[in-house]
Amino acid sequence: MKRGAGSMMKEIILTVERQVKERLWQEESGHDWHHIDRVRNLAILLAKEEGADREIAELAALLHDLPDEKMSQDRSLSLSEIALWLKELNVTEQANDHVCRILSTISFKGTGASVPLTLEGRIVQDADRLDAIGAIGTARAFLYAGSKGHSLHAEESVPRENMTKEEYRLQPSTAISHFYEKLLKLKSLMNTDAAKVMAEERHAFMLTFLDQFYKEWKEAGNITHKE
């Protein structure tokens, strides 16, 4: 008896999961396996809420960071390498093309202007952006800044606007500036109704965190030392 397409896709997803987990387990910038798994679970949840193809969304979510330029060379894969890998795993040409189109359009790249054409792509983009905000997103922002040697905060630092992709990736910034350059913009960039609802609470948390951060920063700056 031949296996059904659904059963075969489940096996493919399990194979991809194992290999992505192995590749990204010790990644140190906040784009590790735990981030991938959270994005995958959020994508599945959003796909259910929005009536999208769960398997396409899940597969794209598992792969979404591998072709990203922020990944180190030993952990990344190009889109052509991913397409070949999926072909070797017997993913259909249609599904392969769909996943690779999603991977090519979900990144923020300095402006957040890129919007995937398909519902599944918009779901994966939303899931990735949801994991970039809120309490976990805040923690990841500082983890990423530390991995790149960026400072915590500098009062003279001005958040960058209208950046090119190269400027966004390569110019130095601070952890706090990153909130204004990207994270606080993400709530208004959510595509799906379900993600918009989830983003509200996470966005509010970041505003509260920043208020407290500036309060403590100012208090520490006003302390005078007595001999």
C-alpha cells in the first residue's frame, strides 16, 4: 500500500526538524533551535486560525532562518541549496516553490516592507515577528546585541531610519535603539487578524519595559558618590 501524501509530508517535516535542530542548536544570537520551534508552533496556531495550509507553513517556519544573511556560514543554506534539499526529500515541485518563495520574502531587512504573496507566507512572517516582540523578543534583542558586540544603550545614539539592507545588517547600533529601529514597528506590520491580536499584549510589554529601563538608567545617572 502506498503512503498517502499527508503521511509523506509528515515524514519530510520530521526529517527537516531533526536536521535544522542539529544545525542551529548552539546558535548564540537568539536565532537558535528554540526560536525556530517557537516560530513553528506559532505558525501552526496561526494557520489553524486563518485556514491556511498547515504543512507548508510549518515547513517554511522550520527553514525560515537558514537563508538569512545574519546566519554564520557554517549554519546557513542558500535558497538554491534548500530547494535542492527539499527536492531530494521528494517535496513536490509546487510545495518546494511555495516554501522557497516564502523564505525569500519574510525578512525585515531594514524596513519591513516586504510582504509575502501567499497566506502561508504572511503567517510565517507574522510568527517570526511575534517571537521578536514581547518578553521573549526583549530577551532576544539583548542576546543578539551581545553576540554582535553592540552596547546596551548610549544616550547620544539616534535610532536609524530608512536604512538599506546593508546598513541595517552592518552598521553598529545599540540594544535599545533596536526597539525603535525594528521591534516597536512590528505590531503595525502584522498581516493576519490572529497575529494582530497577539501582538497587542507583546507590544504593550515592550513599552512598559522601556519606561522602566529609562527610569532606572536616569536614577543610576543621578547617583553621586561620597567619599
